[in-house]
Amino acid sequence: MAHGPAHGLSRWLYTTNHKDIGSMYLWFSFAMFFLGGIFALIIRAELFEPGLQIVEPNFFNQMTTMHGLVMVFGAVMPAFVGLANWMVPMMIGAPDMALPRMNNLSFWILPFAFALLASTLFMQGGAPNFGWTFYAPLSTTYAPPSVTFFIFAVHIMGASSIMGAINIIATILNMRAPGMTLMKMPLFVWTWLITAYLLIAVMPVLAGVVTMMLMDIHFGTSFFNAAGGGDPVLFQHIFWFFGHPEVYIMILPAFGVVSAIIPTFARKPLFGYSSMVYATASIAILSFMVWAHHMFTVGMPFIGEWVFMIATMAIAVPTGVKVFNWVTTMYKGSMTFETPMLFSIAFVILFTIGGFSGLMLAIAPADFQYHDTYFVVAHFHYVLVPGAIFSITAAVYYWLPKWCGRMYDETLGKTHFWLAFIGLNLTFFPMHFSGLAGMPRRIPDYNPLFANWNMMSSIGSFLFGAAQVLFLYIVIRAIVSGRKATDRVWEGSHGLEWTVPSPAPYHTFTTPPKVD
Amino acid sequence: MAHHHDASTYYVPEQSKLPLITAFAMFLTVFGLGTWFNGVDSGPFLFAAGFMIMAGVMFAWFSQVIHENRAGLNNAQLKRSYVWGMGWFIFSEVMFFAAFFGALFYIRSISLPALGSGNNSELLWGGFQNDWPLMTTPDMAVKGGEAVHVGPEGNMSNPGIAGWLGWLPFWNTTVLLISSFTVHFAHTALKKDNKKLFNIWLGITVALGIGFLFLQAEEYIHAYQDLGLTLSSGIYGATFFMLTGFHGAHVTMGTFMLLVMLLRSTLKGHFNHHDCFGFEAASWYWHFVDVVWLGLFIFVYIMS
């Protein structure tokens, strides 16, 4: 076990080391973030002005579809799995992940899956063009032939997610150092435990629904075809039974990240630790009971609308508990505002805005007005960009010194933050207004009435994109020539990961530490 | 690294080529299927190549895990990781079936009643009547002989308890239920280190598994040839074949797993009362497959 990493490419291809695999996940997700970002900028470039300027409508649809798929499955999810790989074993005092070879398999499926997905852009008929939610019959009867490859890519990336989640659960339940009781675990570990449970519960449902699509397309079944007795609405139900827990899969680990960072820079312990754990579990349980709030306009019975509306609004309670806990942690703290803290504070404020627009959308009668407008786009980008993406960014700044033993440049980091912060708000805040004014989502051309809002959004999006290029530069510069980091890195940091040297040795905790 | 490892610490395996090859095999398998379904000539060959690499790499991977365990590298903690792994894998399988059961319930209790009543039925679907099993599809109600989505001529519905002895699903249920007991008896025998009895009960379980698959093949041939009941005969055929078909695929997997355990026991002398998780994992899987069948028997066969 004393061995260091192998030399050359084989280190990465054949590794069983959680830190190597974590790094590969993070770099892969960074690459997908840029790919999905390029798709987004094509969308925003087309929408800069009314009229059709740059791309054909069909290609525009391919861009909205691929942007969503790549960002959800390629950027956000793998980034969090990468963070889990790096941090969970170090936080609980484990020598590695529970099943190290399967861990590497979970990663290596992803480059193949996304090569398959991206290759559909070059296929006859083009890439999937039916939106990332791939509603039938758009994704079955009217889909391009490449839909088959999309389905299989989803199958294998689902297998990757399930194996990754099983590994994380086995690690957390079985690999904790003596004395590391469940209620002593850092909140990041807790949120990942619950996220992994959600993944194992819903990724197979996604596999089931794409299998039904495959059968409808190629083998004559009629799951989603009323002529044979099936129902396109059935697709929406099964998809959102996966899809709603899926959005919490993308945000619960973010809660864990922010709950690690805010206490460090407020120099106070996290306020209400146990209520954070119970709130996370409540959100996860509720996430299985709210899926049809995505389908209020589909023609559900009144009682269905009512039940899903109430259940959805109930989620605001545990979420509110979390927000108040973060704010209370900062209250009367000795705060400093290093880059990870800036991203975390922005997370709390902007995620709350996304939560409020979520509450508006949860009101079924009002949702009939908002449904499929840019208001929805504004809402879910406010929870995903300053939610998931900002927390991942904060996590990278926070733990990068532990990973590579070197500090990033604080001035550049803060510059990145302000550019991203302004860019994101300029991009997505106007969408609330264009949406409320009635601009539908997923269209390449629009009424000139919405021109000003769209121009602002497009300018903001390119600013946000440029900020991410700066981020890449900052990370590389830190790795190559950053100033040496101390073991504690941050004055207010607590937890096992800060007790090992920076950079963390290739193998940590081969004999478990004692936790009091 | 393995040679100076002692069981007091958790065994973290050395570098391995197996995961990368597995990922490649998965890719080749699905890429082959995708090209095949889109009518590319080389598709079946790519699929077959992917599948064979997959089989080979799984064999190598499981061999290595067994070898490590027999070499004493796996401490009690690592064995618990495998236990957790198998348990959560079975939970993921439960959720996979949940999607198909959910589809069946939704179709029967919401979609079809909606299609068969009010304006849907009168204005859109030619007076379509909802019944289950669905023999006359909405398409047939509208277009009659011109319909594309044609229902079956016969179905697998419950003939009433008096007719069960001549009803194949009843015998399938019997076979599978008995096999759940025999695999349990095998486990009990193993816990007493009675390997001979273990092999006999396990052998009987494998035989019952194969028997089930024969009966199901019989049922499918009957459905396709005599009843005109196919994957494409409306939503009844779709739900019937997808649920029983995925279950059958899982029985095939489970039988194969138990067969491997039988061969390990008889040919290699593996397993004793305190070191038998390979067998236990396979038996859990078998019980899971059995429970799914009970769900199928109730919701697909009896309640129709």
C-alpha cells in the first residue's frame, strides 16, 4: 500500500485510486461543461435578435436537447461524483472507496457514453431534437434515427451512475473510521449518502422508460401510443418520477458543499447540524411524491393537481430550514470572503431566488400561465447554475489546495466570481420577465416584443462563458505554479481531510484514524 | 502488492485492466445493438463481439475476486462491502421492475378508462370500449380491418380457479415457488457444512430454474402461434411481454448464477458455512426473482 501512482497513461487507465478517479471525473465534467456551454452559446447567439440568423430550427432544437443532456448527465452529475470520490474517503477516514475497481468502471463508462451521445450530431437526421425531457411521441414516432444511440447512451450512463452510487453508499456505511458515527459525519457525506440512495432508486426507472421507447420505436409495442391502448402521458409520469428526484440529485450534494464552506469562513460550527440531516432526508422523501407538478397542464384530475401542488410546496419547509441554518451560521461569525465563500454566499442568495420562483410554479392555477415559458427556464437555471454549478466551483476553490498542494490566485478567483455572478444574473434574470410576458421556451425565433430581454440574456451568457475560461486558467495556473498550501489551508477549517498533508498523499488512512 | 498484504487492513486492489475493458465491452455491445436496429449490416457482429468481450471480462473479473478471497486478502470489512453492493444492486433491480409495473397500473386504471369513456371514446376513438385484457385496440375501434395496432385473438387471462391445473402460469408459479424453498434448503445444508446435501438442493434449484424457462418458452410459442399475442398486439401484448420477458431474462441470469455456484462447489470445492457469500448473493437474487414473479402472477395473470 505504500506504492505511489503508476507512471504514464496506465495510471489513469487502470487506476483503482479514489483520488485519481475523482480527478478524472472532475476533468471529464469540466470538459462536458465547456461542451454543453458551447451548445448554450449557440442557442444564445441565435436568440440575440428576433428572426433566424445563425442556425436552422432543427439544429436549434438539437442544441437545446444536447445542452440539457450534456449539462445534466455530463457536467453536474459527474462533477459531484468526482467530489465524492476525492472527499468522502478522506472525510470519513477510509483508505479508499469500498469497491475500487468498480469505481474505475463507473468512470470509464462515461467517456464512451458521451462519445456515443455526441456522435449523434454527425448522424443522418441529426442529433436528438426533442428536448432533454424527450417526451413521447416526439422522441418515438417523430424522432430522428439517432434516438436509438441516445437511448443506449442513457442506458450505459445510468449503469455508471448506479454503480457509482452503490460504491458511495457501501463506502459511507461500511468504511467509516472507528468513532465516526453517522451523526458525526460531515454534511457533505450525509448529503451524498442520501443522493446515492436517490440515484439507485430512480436511475433504473429512467432505464425502464427509455427501454419502453426503444420497444415502441423498433419492436412495435404501443406503450406511448393511444392507438394501441397506450398513453403518451404515461411517458411523462415515468420520466418525471425519475426526473424530479434527479433534480435533487443535482442539488443535495451542493447543500453538503456549502455546509462545509460557510462554517469555515464564518469561523463558527454549522448551525443546526442535525436539522440539516433531517431536512435533507425530508427533501429526498418528498422528491418521490411531487413529480406531476411538471405536468399540471397535461389534463390531470383536480385532486391530482391539488395533491401534487401541496406536496411540492411542502418541500419549501425543509429547504427553508437549510437556508436559515446557513444564514444563522454566518450570523455574528468572524467572516472573511475568500473565493469559495463568495460563491457559497451567492449560492444561498441566488438559490433562494430559484426556490421562490419554484414556489410560484408550484401553484397549479398560476402554473398554467408559466408553463413552457422562459419563466420556467429562468427558474431551473437559477437553481442549477448558482445552485449546482456555483457549489461545484466553490468546492474546487475550497479543496483544490488539498488536492494539488498549491493555492489558486485569490485576486483572479474573486475576478472569476464577480464575472460569473454578473454574467449569470444578466443571463437568467431577464428570462423571468420575457417568460412572464409569454415567451415560449425552445424556439429559435420570437416576437420582437421580447427582443430587449433576449439581447441582455445573450450578452450575459457570453460574459458567463468567458468567466469559465478564466476559471480553467486559474485552476491550471494553481496546479502548475501556485504558492504552496499549508496542511490546514484555511484558518477555520475542520475535519479529517485537513489533518493530512497538502497535497493529500496518494493513499490516506491505510490505518484508520481515531475519531473522538 | 498483494503478497505483503495482511488482513488487518482493507484490501485495496492494485491497478486493473478489467474496468476499462468492461466499459469498452459495454460500449461495443450497445453500439452494435444501435447499428443493428438501424439496419446496418455489421451491427449484429459488433454486438456479438461486444457481448463476447463482456462475457470474457466478467469471467476474468469474478475469477480474480474469488481468487483474492481464497488467498485470504478479504477481511470481514471488505466482505461487508460486497454484501452492501449486492443488496443495493437488487434494490436497483426492484426499481427497474417498478417502472414496468407502474406502467401497467397506469394503463389499466387511468389511460384505458379515459380512452374508453366520454368524448375520447365517442369523438376520437370510434366508440372504443375499455376492457382487460385489451383485445380490441382504439385503432381497431376506429379503422376496423385497416388498423395497424391490432389486438390479440387470445390472451393469458385467469381461467378461474377450477381451471388452474390446466393453466401454464399456475405451474410456472409452482415451479418457481418450490425453487425458492430448495435454494433455502441448500443454504441451510451449507450452514451445517453438509456439502453433499447442499449440492443436491442447489442442483434441484438449477433444474427447476431451467424447467421454468422451458415452460415460459412453451407459453411464448403458444402466445405467438396460437393466440396471435405478440409484442405488437396493443398495450396488452406490450405490458405482458415486457414484464414477463424481463422477468424471464432475470430468471436466466439467476439460473446461470446458481449454476456457476453449483460448479464452483462440485468441481472446485468452494464454500463452507462461514465463507459462502457468492452463493448467498446468488440466492438473494433468486428470491428477488421469485418475488417479482409473484407480483407478475397476481397483476399480470390472476387479475385479468
